[in-house]
Amino acid sequence: MNAPLKDAVARKGSLRQTMKAVAWAFFGVRRSSGYERDVNQLNPVHVIVAGVIGAAVFVGALVLVVNWIIASGVAGG
């Protein structure tokens, strides 16, 4: 493993910071100063794991909403 990658993986960004960065990424809105801070402080492995968890929660919420709408009869014919 090369030195820059080792340095990136050794970062100790907080869980709150990581989840906040991933949430902003889902919305697609981020200031450049916040982005630069995240790039320098967050562990990329944590960001990937948080992104996968966030995507799973998002898909699960969509499935629940669709099932609720179908069960309520609103979408029926």
C-alpha cells in the first residue's frame, strides 16, 4: 500500500462527520470549504461504508412507502 493511501485510511474522522458528509452527498449540495475539510479529515473506508448503509436505508424507505401506498388502495384501480 502506498503512503498517501495509508495516510487516508489512518484518518480518524468522527461518525457524525462521516454521516453528515454522506447525507450532503445524497442531496448533492456541498460547499467547497466543507468538501475540502471532509477530504482531509474523513477516512475513505468509513465514507464508503456509510454510503452503502445510507443507500440501503433509502431503498428500504422507498420500498416501505410503495408498499404502504399499494396497501392503502390509493394506487389501485
